[in-house]
Amino acid sequence: MPYLSEEAAVLEGLLGAYFTSPSLPESLRRDYSAVRQHIESNQLTRADYQRIRSAVDFLLPLHKASPSEYRLLVGVLTKTTSLLAAH
């Protein structure tokens, strides 16, 4: 599994919380729903990694107040960048 279980759970939770709103375009909701399913089934694609990186870049500033969440997201961002380079 590319992500540790804690990382995967945080990603699924954040993607679900921030990218399922009806106010977002249907295509964006659909894309991130697919990413969440791919995380769960451990079948991530290059496009998924790119979406994860974009999402974490967007969410990082929102979590600066929580050092543990921020550190975890930075770790996920670093890992995702490495996975993209290898994929």
C-alpha cells in the first residue's frame, strides 16, 4: 500500500469533507470520489496521485493551526511527490 493506514484514512476523510459539496462542479466531485475509492482499493493511478497532490496543496494552509495534522499532510505531500516521480 503506497500510504500508511493513518495517511490513507486522513486522505479519505479530507477528500470526503472538502470535495463532496454540492456547490462544487460535478466533475470535481466525481474525480475525488474515484480517488477515494482507489485509495480504499489500493489501485491508485498517476492521475489519482496528481489529484491528491493538488488537494493537499490546497488543504495544507487550512491545517497550519494543528501541528500534527500539518505534519501528516506534509508527509503525505512528500510521499505523493515521490510516488508521482516513480509512477
